[in-house]
Amino acid sequence: MIGSHPHLSSAVYVGNGRSQPAAILEVADGELSKLNADQVIDAVWPLIEEVNSLSPSHGQLHKSHLIIADSSKRFLRTAKCTLRRRETAQLFESEMREVFEAPARTPNYGIHIDVALSDELQSFVRMVYQKATGCESLKLDEDIFLVGADSLNIQDAISDLKAAVFSPQICIDTSWINQKAVYANPTTLTMTRFLGSLGRPQVPAAPEQLAERQQFLQKVYEQFRQQFPGGLRIGIGETSAPTTVLLTGSTGNLGSYLLDALLRRSDINTVICLNRSKNAAERQMMSAAEKGLCMDFNRDRIIFMHADLSQPQFGLEQHDYEYILSRTTVIIHNQWPVNFNLPLSSFEPQLQGVVNLVKFAGEGVCSPRVFFVSSIAAVNNWRRQIHLDSPTYDIPERHFTDLLLASGGYGQSKAIAADLLYYASSQCGLRGAIVRLGQVAGASKCGGGVWNTNEWFPSLISTSQTMGVLPEMLPLLNEIDWIPVDSAAQVFVELALDSYTPSSTADPRQRNMALFNVANPNTIPWGNLIPAVQDSAQDGLKTVSFPEWLAMLESSMPVQSEKAFVTLPALKLLDFFRGLQEGEHEGAKQTLLQTEVTVRSSLCLAKMGAITKKMMTAWLERWKA
């Protein structure tokens, strides 16, 4: 798309496997060819911003990662003028190395801020956050992640804050100023308070603090619950109506497999896909091709619509909204940013989307059922129940109202969404289910898509291969209950569409709002899969204890370069891995999702076996490709 700019003859994306892509731009003959590199970038930047708006944060282009080809170094093409992308990228290897291996910028503010001086500290934090977002008009209470900041451009902000803050009273431990802290304090006001607290002696968390957090989460829940119309009643839809599924987030990883599972069913009349991107159909086709999925996108059977669920009527034209109101019988709500670093405030548009979907179900001609993709993160703190006399470590197949069981902003948003749906079920008659997913792995079928390399396990494997050592156990995660993504999608579709046996009183679908746990019912110890990982390594991998592995990773922290994050991607998730070690040290145990009821409701889950060495080998091969 960038290559379509009138002043460019072509563009090549590079950086596969790196944390951030780059692009090489070839300037077309004309006026623009007389400009310097910075002027060329400024000229094409509006188009790149448009492309970035349609891409996930890790796939967006930054100005620092744009390479302007010199006029004496043209792109390589075939005799038929087809661009030879691979050879062209090799031609610019030195320029690419300069971009990707550039060291992290050293802060040059040259000032020091006493954290006790709140006004000066606030002004400095605002300046740092303005630079991270590029938003000069940033408000004091504005979330930087809602105005353009991401995990890449906050690194400079972290360095700036670490270099500037001090206290004349105590020695500040600046290790607390990290990515986790920025995600937890995304506004100028909250970060100012956080930095100020570093200048005071630290005390353990008190019960009052837990109560305050509970009140905050409840307040957010009430903010959205109160939006439900007082007289909203959702009846039972006409069962003879053709099955039309409204699927949100179909272009994502799980969404692509959900769509594939739906299209393979003969009892589905139409699938309506609501996505944030304007070019969803094109992206869906590319995703299906990459993953080896169904590509028969018959226009009579699948419809793509550009929608924003947080807006009234999903931001659709009136005739489109009325069309889906008249047809939809089942809603599968999958669209949700999968980012475990973001604070709860960043998920408010998604919570608004849940409210709007409930209203939609109430207005729908067929009173559609709602099936929501939830997560184990919504109840992850169940493991904190270890103080009980007879603790149960496996998470039951039932709904919990204690929002403190959720971990992080992502889990909290999923928990609040589930509470909203349960309220709509009890008060308005909404029907459907909450489907709580555990760890979703790569596809089980050969030729399937690549397991996202930004996730914790692929990052652990890539980092281990670089360091030459592999942890012999995984604290709190050692029993592998992963479910392949294609199987997870099949299970979800079965739970949403297959009829239950009326004589089975245990089937939760007899209730208005059911709750299912979806994880692999057959676990396998991590140690049984280690040989497959070792066999795939060219020079072999020796096993070490997890504390040793973590110490080796932490010793790499001073290496602040793009190359370090590429070869040691686990550095980006250092807080996550530290948390596993700390949790086990404190006596926490691994929690698994109970699946007995769900197994009786899904044939796919009932037949599922444990993760195998063959699957592991296939995932490793796909990461190498």
C-alpha cells in the first residue's frame, strides 16, 4: 500500500521476526527525488500514518525505521519488471543493520527532578509523555496508550524518567520505573503520584489497599451497567430462523480459525464479520492463505463490515445496522486487544462494546444469543486462595463475582465484561455463554499458521536458543494444558451451535448464561516436551533451573538495543517471568481450568489428547521458516 504513493516507485517491508518492522522506500523519478531523506519521509508520512492505523502496534512503521534508497542503488527486478523482494532486501543489508542494531537513545535532558516537588515532577512527566505520544496537547488525565503510545515508544520515556528523578532523603530504586509501571500509570497524574511514592519508605500492601482496588473495579462495572435500559427484555428467538452468526474480530489469530470453523458447517446460512479495519476482507484472505484455512469467501455466505463496537449502532450506516438486526441469531464476540500490559482504562472502548452488543441483542428480531470469548486471566488470582485450609487449585466451571480474582487490566476487563453479561442475563433475559479460554497454542494441523512469536512461550524458546540453555521446569506453568488454536475454535463453535442433550441436567446451556472452561483436559509435564526442543537446536540446549535461566536473562538487561530484543525477546516479558518465580517462592501453585462439564458439551474437547512432541516440533519449524 505504501508503494502506491505517487512519489514512490516501490516499497519493501523488512524485519521478519524482529520486534518492529522497517521499510525500504524507492523514490520515483521526479521532484521528490531531489529532496533529502528526511524531506522524503515527511512527504510520504501521511500515507504511512494511514497504514499504521490499520496495523497492530508491533507491525507499525516508525520514522526511525524508514530507509530511503539512494538513487544510485535501485531495487532489483526481473525481466518482466517484477520486484525481487528478497534480493533487494539483501542489497540493503548494511542499511538494515544500522537501523535494527542502533543502540537505545541516551536521555539528554540534563536535568534532575526531586520527586517530592510535585509540580515540577508533573511538568516533567507530562513533557516525557508528550514526546512518547507525539501529542503536544496531552491532558493530565489522558491515557497515553489511547493516543498512540505502545511498548516500543515508551522505552525512551522509561529511560528519561530513570535518568531524571531523585530524592535527597532516600536512594531511589529506579528499577521500579519499568514497562510494567508505565502500563499501570498511563496518565501524567498517575505516573506523577507513582514517582512521588518512590521517595517515601515502602510498606507492604494493606487490606485497605485491596478494598480500594475492589471499589475501583466495582465503580468501573457500575459505570457500564447503568447504561442498560431499564425496560430492556430479551425474548427467546425463533428457533426455525436460518442461523446467521455475527462474528467480531474475525481477522485476528483466533478469529481466523473461528471463521474457518463456521464456514465448514453446513448449518450456517451467513456469517457477518465486524472488524475495525476497513480492508478486513483483504486481510482475511491473506490470513487464511497463510494458515491454510478455507478461502471460499462466497459473498452470499460471508459479509464483511467496518465497525466500531464502542459507537452507537457500531458506527454502521442505518441500513447496514437494520440488516444485521433482522438477520443475526448468534453473536460470537471475539474482538479484544490481547495485551497483558495495558491498564483497565485502555479497555473501556471494549466494555462499551459489550454494552452495545447487549442492547443490539435486545433490539434484534431473532433475539440473538451472545457467546463471549473470555480468558483465564479473568480468574488468574484464584491461586491466591492458598491460605484456605483445604485449598482448591483448579478453577471451577462457574462464574465468580470477585473482581479481585482478575489479573492485570486485560483480565479485569474480561471479568467486568462477564459480570455485565451475567447481569443482562438475570435482569434482561440475555442468553448465551461465557467461554473462559486457557493458554491457546499454535495450530495442531500441519501447514497451519505460526504461533505468535510475541507470546511468552515462543519468546522463551527463542531466548533460550540464543542463550544456549533451557529451563528444566516452568514455575506455575509446568503442567502443559495448552489447546491448539484450531481446536479451541472448533470447541467454541460446538459450544455455541450444537444442541445439548435434554436429558443431561449437567449441561450448563440449560441456563440463560452458561460458563465453560476451555483448556486441554489431558496435561503433559513440560519435561516430556524438552527433548523435542533440544532436538531442534543446531548446537543443542542444556537444561538449567528456572532461577539460573532467569538470572542469565537479567544479566542481559544492560544491552539496550534493537538486536538484543530480537535475539532475547523474553527481555520484553521480564516482569512476567519474574512474577512466575516470585509466585512459586511465595508458595503459590499452578492453577488449571476444570473442564469436566465442558468436555460433556464438546465432542472435540472430549476427544482431545495432550500436546505432543510432534506438535512441538512443528511449531519450532514454523518459527524458523
